[in-house]
Amino acid sequence: MKTIIVTGGAGFIGSALIRYLINETEHQIINVDKLTYAGNLESLDSIAHSSRYHFVQADICDQQAIEKVFNDFKPEIIMHLAAESHVDRSIDGPAEFIQTNVVGTFTLLEVARNYWQSLNETKKYSFRFHHISTDEVYGDLNETDLFTEETPYAPSSPYSASKASSDHLVRAWHRTYGLPVIITNCSNNYGPFHFPEKLVPLVILNALEGKPLPVYGNGQQIRDWLYVEDHARALYKVITEGKIGETYNIGGFNEKANIDVVYAICDLLEEVVPDKPANIDNYRDLVTFVKDRPGHDVRYAIDAGKIERELGWKPQETFESGIRKTVRWYLNNQAWCSRVQDGSYQRERLGT
């Protein structure tokens, strides 16, 4: 049994990871989360009673608070997911993204480095710092290429630039100080407990209420879609079997244009919720094309061959099976959706 600190564990991917770690492993999990608007401890209700789970409310930019967590729990593994993560919000207010994603990662790296250097040689050898990042750091793709671990960075938005910066810091702390790090870059996640500002839950919830389904530009922007529980399994594979200093791309092998994702959700709702709002005949009627996001990348696509070859991981869910599970989860958990929207976000357009 190891002690694992998960930063950002009340967020979408972080909570999926913690649920997996508690349910499928014997490790002790320390959830460090500031609880900003997108962090919700209700996402962890199913495992909150576990004696192996501990929650600490703290900001990764607060060095003293993070040092206390390290001193109190003496972790062997850090899985760093805490980040501001919404592109449109980064356009409206980039400062928070620089503070959390860049300064926060720097602070965490420094605390981890000082802690790691104080360990004996055996504990030093087994320590790991796993930085979880995004495929958006690579920028835009043409119609045929795939992002590999060697693709040069070319971030387009304040969000992706802040994540690229944090990736570079993590690599520098490995190269300069020897801190044992691993980096993963993932494609678009979807699944249960996703904050409703993101495309999939926004479309589901708006459609159920007969509200417009906003699609940027012509809807032909292509993303690779990864079911969040597949991602959690991949992260654990990497931290237990991955090589120090390596980067692993994690993708779902599911390239879809945004408009096709929206249509797929509409068609599923036609099947499972045929009693529609009175203002429409078909959920697809709600699709509304809106002005594109500034600097919107046209295509992302991950080559996840390395993690499959070297660690034996591949996704269990297809897009079709994953999106069906996701739609059913939102239908069965609308009370969660209502509570998570505390008034700061009411599904309005951001990033204009």
C-alpha cells in the first residue's frame, strides 16, 4: 500500500481517478483540492466513507499548506491534476490560468523536490511525480497526422499555453534536479460527473430543457474522445509501470467532429427520452450554429500507440458505448447537475 496525493481530486478527471484508486487498489489516497466552481465533493460520495480516503482543502499555490500535506501524510506518489481547464474561461480571464496552472505547478514541484531530497535512498527510488496534462499543448493538426509524444508544442489558447508551461517546468525539474517525473497528455474526456460547461453535459442538459444547442462555427472541429474511466485506468498504469522521465499520450481512438457528437447525443435522447419539450419535434432541431471561439483549433487526434505497446493499455469503451453510459448517467443524476450549478455558471456562452 502506498500513499498517493491526488491534486484536483474533486474535479471531473480527479474524482474518477480517486474512485478507481479506492475501489480497485489498496492505496491510501489524499485528495488535495481548493474546491473552485468545478470541484465538487459530491462526486466522491461513493467512496468518502473509506478509511483510506482523506480530503484536504488547500490551494496548490499555497506553499505552506502543501508542505503541511507532505509532512502529515508522507506520500510516495503525487498525481497532479489540479488545474483551471476550460478554454473559454481562459479567454475571458487568463490570469487565473497562469496562477493555478503555472505558479501552482511550480509551487508543487518545489515542495515535492524538497521533500524527495529529504528521503532515504530506498524511498527516493520509489517516489514518483505524475503530471497530468492535455493534448491541446500540441496545437492544431492537419487532416491526417496524429499527435505523438515527439510532436512540438504549439499551444493556441491561454489555457493550453499555461498547460504547456507546466509541462516544461515538470521536465526541467527532472532534468535539473533529478526529480522522478512522468507526464501524460490526454484527449477530450467525457463521462459521469462532468461540469455542465463542457460540450457533452451542456448538450444533454440543454436538450432535455428544449434550449438551444450551441455549436461553434460549422461544427467540423475534430476531437479524440476518451471515456473518463478509461483515462483513470490509464493513469494508474502509467504511475505503476511507466518509465521515469517519459511522456505517454492517452487517447480514446475515437475521432469525432463536434457536430457529430451533438447529433449522437440528440439521437440517443430520441431513443431514451421520446417525450420532448413542447417546442421541438426532434432534438436535432435545437442545434444552433454560433460564432466560432477565438483561435479555435480545428483538429486534435492522439496516437496512443506508445502506452499500448509499452504498458498494455487501451480503452475499454468505444465512443458509442461510452456516450450511451454518459447520457444515462445524466438522466439518472439530474439532482447532482442542479446542485453543482451554484449560480456562477448557468450554461451561458463563455469566451466571447
